[in-house]
Amino acid sequence: MRLRTIAAAIAALTLTSCGTNQQDAGTTAARASQPQGGHPRIGHTDLILPGATKQDAQDAIRNRAKTLTGYELYYLKVTHSRDAAQYVCRARWYADPDAYRTHSGTQDAWPDAWPHLAINCP
């Protein structure tokens, strides 16, 4: 029994150690939140892209936004490192007009298509 437990632990460690250093083209989600039942479905992700240009950051944000489901509002931010004081670009993703009306806090013209992605790169 003890040998099976040890063997299972070694196998699990081996499998997890193989996958931890694999990154998707340098993009790492440092923090990501998941929708909680009964609460507004708002999420956020920090994407770490060392040396990213504004165009790289915009592309990474657009790629990540294509995968979003189950949220009404999602914040995305691209930085060069986890402890960076400034961001390269940030964005708000709105699922539909109701989410935009609730969370945008703006009187700007309504987007023509949904979901809507508002990207800001200083």
C-alpha cells in the first residue's frame, strides 16, 4: 500500500514538473479569476510578455479575449514582468449591451458588435 502511494506521488510530480515550464509563446496568466455563483461574472488576467511592444500586447489581448466565456465583464492587462509598475496595454471586454450599460460608466457611443473589446495603450 505504501509503495503504491509513493509511486503515485512520484508519477504525479513527474507529470506536473513536465508541464510547469511550458508557456504559450511567452504569454503567462499571472492571475486569473473565475466566475462565482450568484455574483456578477467579472474576471481579470494579467498577461506577462517580456519586451512586448504595444502591437504585441494588443494581439495578446485580442487572442485571450477570443477564449472568454461565462463572463459579463473581463479585465485584461499586459505587463513586461510580474512586478512591473506600468502596463503596456490594458483592456475591458464586455459580453453584451447589458454588461456594457452596467459596467462601462460612460456615455460614449455604443459599440456596433458584441462582445466588445476596449483596448487602451498609453
